[in-house]
Amino acid sequence: MSAKKPIRKAVFPVAGLGTRFLPATKAIPKEMLPIVDRPLIQYAVDEAREAGIDQLIFVTGRGKTAIVEHFDVAYELEDTMRERSKDMSVLESTRATPGNIITVRQQVPLGLGHAIWCARAIVGDEPFAIMLPDELMIGEPGCMKQMVEAYHETGGNLISVVEVPDEEVSNYGVIDPGATNGALTEVKGLVEKPPRAKAPSNKIISGRYILQPEVMRTLENQGKGTGGEIQLTDAMARMIGTQPFHAVTFEGKRYDCGNKLGFVEATLALALEREDMGADVRAMAQRLLSQ
Ligand code: UTP
């Protein structure tokens, strides 16, 4: 096992179909849907960069080119904005260092585990991060930074978890917890979407991972799991016991933007917190609620 090599690469699986957002996602990738004025993918990329990760690997599919374009130079737009003396700073975080965005293709969306496996040649023999852009993690520091800090202590594999009410556990991957030390919990097992009565905890896996490269070999011979998809959770579960495995309880707020209610909640919550519009949004929300 590679002991505490730095985390330089993050894989963003963005090849899913986003069926829960149809028809919006028929021609636009789910990851490009904006929360206020930034697409979901931008929040995830900014979070990775804050954690010191600069090599961004997008696992894409058909109809997803807008995601890569978003991090490219837009000459005409920039020229016109410059001519009209518009504020260019809004575009700053959409620039990538040349060579630092790498895309691979998942031809058929066979599941999250399969999407990650598609990046194996680029990940190589290094530990790497995985970020699911439809889970919006808002914290200070950001979720991935909290995880990288924990990784410096523990090494091995880490997943970020949040606690949810018991009635929600069966929608998610859940950890079987061992000893806890502050935000760190040893992971003894993982179950994908357990029935409420059989859930070993209410700590759910929340879209951020730091994994050792061995997971790629585990995924290689991974059969289909829940929903007929190749599940990342199943591969991670098989690695427990062979390598250190910990959960980091995220200190911050998680919004599940893969479903409509979570998306609307995130939009409202982030708009309310914005300095430039928070007060107006609050007044508007109060007006709407009192009707
Ligand atoms: P989701 O479970 O949210 O699936 O995937 P989805 O297809 O995007 O959306 P719905 O359920 O049809 O509405 C979680 C993450 O994994 C990626 C998705 O793009 C999303 O970021 N993913 C999922 C892949 O890249 N490939 C897959 O085969 C499945």
C-alpha cells in the first residue's frame, strides 16, 4: 500500500443520466445546473482546489461536453467583456491550468463504481479523491480539505459521512461504525441502501472519498450490485480489513442536489447567505410564505 502519498488527483464522475431532473437534463448535464450563479461542477472543483488538488479527471459521457467547456478559455466572451469594461473576476475560477483537466469516457453508465474504474489509467498507482458534484458540501474549510487533513493522520481510505434521520438511511450507503475519535470513525463495514431496521448506523456516505489505487483492481472483477449497477460501495466494502478505512464526519452542511427538493433547498440556503442578495432573498421568501 502506498503510505500517505499526497492527494493530487480528483475524479469527478459526471457520466450519469440525471433522470431525476428530466426534462432539464435532456440536453444539459445535471452537473451544469446552477445553484444561484455557479454550476454544481464549479463548487466541487473549487472544493478540490482548496484541498490542494490540481489534477481534475472528469469521467464523462455523451452530451457532457459543456462541463469541459466551462473550464476552458472563452475568447469571444472575454474580449467582449473586456471591451465593455465588465467585471472579469467572475470568470477567474473557471480557468484550469493547461493540462490539468483530463477527461475519460464512460461509454455506458453502468454505475458509479464502473465510472471510477474508467479513470484507472490516469489515476495510476496513487491515492486519489472522488467528488460527486451533485452532493454540494458547504463548510469552512471545505469537505475535501477536512478529509485531506484527516488523511495526513490516518493514511489508507477515507469516506466522508453525515448523520441523517433514521427514516432516511435506506436511500443511501451506510457505514457500520467501529471506534470513534473526534470526527474520525473506524469503518467496519458498508451497506448500500439498507432497510431501516437493518441499518448499522445513521452515518451515510456523502459523496467525497479518498481511496487507495487498489480499489481499481477490486472494481475490475466487481459484479453488479443494487439496481443492477457496479457499485463503488461494494468495492470499498471488500477492501475493509485489508487496508485502514475511516469515515470523517463532515463539519458543515450537505445538500443532496441529485434530487429536486435538495436542489431547491441548496438554492435558497446559498442565496440567503449571499452578501449581495441575501437580504432581498429573505424579504422575497417571507413575502411568498405569507401569501
Ligand atoms: P446518481 O446516482 O445521482 O445518478 O449518480 P445519475 O444518473 O446522475 O442521476 P439519476 O439518478 O438518473 O437522476 C451519482 C454520480 O455518479 C455519476 C453521476 O454523474 C453522478 O455524479 N455516475 C453515475 C456516473 O458517472 N456513471 C454512472 O454510471 C452512474
